[in-house]
Amino acid sequence: MSKYLPLYDHLVSLKRNEWQTTFKGIETILGFKLPKSAYSYPAWWANNIDMHVQKRAWLNSGWITNELSLKNKSVTFIKNNNIKITTRNDNEKFHNYTWNKPEEINANIRIIWQPFGKLNLKDGKIVTPKLPKISGIYEFRFNLKNKISSYIGESSNLKRRMYNYYNPNESQKTNIRINKLIIDNLNLETEISVNIATEAWIDSKNITKRCDMDDKSIRRLIENLTITELNNNQYTLINK
């Protein structure tokens, strides 16, 4: 909770049972800008106890969030006496060594989508250029009368993954769903393009490192970040 201690201290000092504030007001107290997820996802403000350190700032001080408005960028905190309060001094007894300071990790991940070809139907089956037999991230991008939607995935073998989508067996529920989705959209004359990203770079502390796309954890990280970014750009995401 270290970086959110100023919010904890502020809530403990309040002498009333309700506090309405804006995200900017909280940022003023903390001295830094809230992450994008705070502006985009109600879950960031949820009162469940999990690994998200910001929640401990209000839960440990005996407060819960209420009346969240992402549109107005505001939230109301109300005091809840049923929450077991852990004081700052109690927490500090279990702090790490003095040399183990809070550290912010600020890294950017870059990928380049490469359009690989369009999808067509022939005799009721999907036809597309063959993808390379390598690891990467892929996207089906749908364009129906300039309304864009997208499906994102990752694979250690792009060629095999595409084959499974186009020729699913009866046990592959996701592949069957995407196959039907593609065929239905092509019958509606939706334009569908396959994009792939087989290279990625991480920029951190003025150092650029190339990502190992054969590492599944790296691909999953990039996949999830891409989904989040496209969602922020108001794409319609087909991923479930």
C-alpha cells in the first residue's frame, strides 16, 4: 500500500462518514496520476480484498467506495465500521528492509500489425493466404460499413492456429464459434482482414529490448495489452 499511504492517511483523518471527491482530488492527495485502469474499469474501485494495493488504502482505513462515476470521474467514500481497521503503525511493523524501496516500473511495449491478407469464401469454406509457421499475435479485423470490430489471439504456430479456425473439429468450441462468425460476416459482405505481429519491443529506462515471441507469457502479456488498448480506442472487441 506504500504509494497509496497518503490516501489512507487522509481517510483516517476525516471526521465525517462520507467523502465525495473527484479522481483529480485523489491525485492531488497522492501526488501522482491514477493509472488508466482507474479511469476505465469499475473493478479498480471495487471493495473486494485482492492483490490491488490501492484498495487497501480505503479498506484498511475503514472506508468503502460508493457511487462511482467513470463518466464524471468521481467517487464517494463512506465509512464502514464493520471493516477491521489495520493502522498504519501496525502495517509498518511488517514492512520490508529499509533498502527495499517502492519502485515504479514504467515500460512501453511496441508491436506493428502487418496486414497479411483478406478472407474470402469458396464453396462455403474460408480461403486466406497461408500464415507463417512461427509464434506471434494475430487479429481478425472486421469492417462492416466502416464499423470496425476485432478478435485478438496468440499462438506459438500461426499457420496451425489459422488452420484450426478454418477447419475446426467438433471438440473445439472457440474455433467453431470464430469459424461461424467469419462465415456469417463474409455472407454479409463484411470485409475481414488478417493482421499479425511477429515482433515486439519493450522500452524501459531508455533501453529497448526485443521480446521473445516464443515465450507464451510474453505473447499473453502483449495479447492482453493489445485487447486493452483496442478497447480504449472504442473498437468492438469480439474476445470473450
